[in-house]
Amino acid sequence: MPRKIVDESEITVSEVKGALEKSKKSLDEFQQRTYDYVKKFSKLGEDKAKELVKALIEQFDVEKTGAVQIVNCMPESIEELRGFFVGSKKKIIVTSKLEAVLKLLDSYR
């Protein structure tokens, strides 16, 4: 039976892991492969990931899509982090802002 989409939103890999863990006993093959992937690559717990996305949005005016990707990858340098801001509405991202974002990310590692 085809499934119906009831909601669509960007979520972190950690949130996907949490959602799949809730129904782990009834996962189909595709869902099991997805679970194996997110188990391997999630960097934070589900609650911490949500909290960090919210902090990036509120403290640094990062769009939700960008915040989710930052949390999924957890960059460790300014050079890595700068890549997430390429093509953003703001042309120039001040290095001090990037340093502050990295400091926030480090507090969640």
C-alpha cells in the first residue's frame, strides 16, 4: 500500500536515527539500510542536534536548511564551515562570526 506524506521538514541525521529507532522492529529493507547509515554517521544525540539547530538559527541567523547541514557535518575549521555559507544571501561572512559558530559547535562535540 502506498504511503502518504503528511509532513515535510528538514531534519538532522540524528533525528532520522531517533525516528527509525522508535519503529526498529518493523523496518523494511530500505529503512534498515537508512538506519544503518544514520547510526554510523550521526554526530550527536537527537535532542542535542535539535537544540544545536535551534541555536544556530537564533544566535547566528542561519537558515534552517543550512543549520541542519552544519549539524549533520559538524565542521571543525573555518574553511570547512565557510563552505556552508557559499551562496547565502549574505555575501561576506565575517571570520569572527565563523569563529563563534565553531565555538558553539565545539561545545556540543
